[in-house]
Amino acid sequence: MATTTLRKWESRYGFPLAQRTSARTRLYAPATVDQLRLALIRMANGEKPGVVLRTPFAERLSATPLHDTLAPMLLWLRQGQPEHCDAWLCKQLAQQGLVAFADDVLGPLLWAIGDGWAQQRVRVLEEHSLSTLVQRVLAMACTGATPPVASHPSPTVLLATLSGEHHTLGLSMVESVLRSLGARVVNLGANVPLAEMCAAVLLFDAQVLALSLSPALAPRLTQCELTLLMQQLPPDVCLWLGGGGVAALQRVPPKTQIFTSCRDIASALAGVSARVSCH
């Protein structure tokens, strides 16, 4: 990328911020490089620079301090009071609605859990306990949601993670949102081989395959897997990618949509529904 472009964005939008060497050469932190890479992906998918660069994804998540979302829940767990975590999550869901709850509560919470784990502030039993609580609340949201009346046939969306990826909370969150929007959802779960994904696409006559990528995945291996997947998928099937691991991708396969927010799912799903109705 041209340095003149980076300087212009820094001046106009305050991003990306750089450190300077003694020779006045710009240096960017690895986290900033990840944010910049994701911003470029979003712009390649049609988003405006003024929107993307003022609210980089990683910056938006990290703007919610750890103690605002995770620390009180960890305290309740350490005091042997998981029911307080459960009540807090249910209250947030009831107050905000499912989509806002997914974006504004669960997104920062999942980011904080991963960050806390990396910095050894979150133990295995705490991560598993929180994951179980979140899964239960999302299951309740799916059960109680009344899907809107769709003006087009409901598309079928398959959810999965790549081989070696065992995190499923992101899938559960997206599944809840999709079901609330009236989509037919088939959640294949974690660690799914490419051949099985492609077989499932044909079996369920799916229009969309949505993958959750976590930062735990090796970027180079993920890149190879996605390239192979696009070679095997039917050309009329959309590939959706989301999750914190998206920022580590060097490039995104053609005809792939990137999601940094559950709020973006509704319009994308409507587009798929309209396409289905034309066939």
C-alpha cells in the first residue's frame, strides 16, 4: 500500500497510527496491521473508507474495557455464583434484542475471554463455564424468537468451522441471529473437513456456507483451506466469513462476503432470499 495513502488516512481519520523511528520511518504495531488488513477487506466488499477507518473492527471491540464485560462475570464465577452471570446475560438480551445483544455484548465478551485467556487471566473452568452460559442463553433466544414473515423464500445457510478450529460460540451467535431473521439454518459444528462441507451444501441445497474463523487458526493454513474450498464449492453458493481470525487473512477469495457485525447479516440475507426467489 502506498505511504501517501496511509498518511492521508491517518490525517483524515486518525487511523492507522504509526510510531516513528529515529529516521522518521513509520512503524505499525502488529495489531494495527491486522486492523488495516481487515479494513481493506471491508472496503473491497463495498464499505466506504470514512465508515471503515473511523471504526476499525478490533478497535471497536477493544474499546469495551475488560472490566466492563468480563471481570464482573469472572468474579461471580469465582464466588460460586454462576446464576448471577446467567441473570445478567438474560437481562441484556431482553433489554437490547438479539442482534444488538450479539454485537454489543457477546462480541466484546468473546473478545475479552480470548484476550484474558492469552494473558492468563481466564482459567479453563471459567472459559468453559462462560461458554456454557452463553450457549444456553442463545438457545433460549432461538426457542423464543418469532421469525419475521419473509417476502421471499427462506434461504438455507450452513454454519461450520474449518478443520482444527474447535471454537463454536461464534457459530451459535450467528445461528441465533439467522433463525430470528427467518433463515433455515444447519449448524454443522466445529472442525469440519472441506469434503464434508461441500457434501452438506449439496445435501441440504444450501445457498450460503458461513464459516467462523478464530484468531487461534494459523493464517497460512486457513488461506490454503479457503482457496481449496472455493475450488470445490458450487459457483452459485455464497461463502460468508466472520470472526476475529478474518483480520489475519492476506487475501479473501473472490465472491466472498466478510462480516464484522451481526447487524450486516439482515441485508445480506435479504439479497440471497431475493436471488432464491428468481430461480
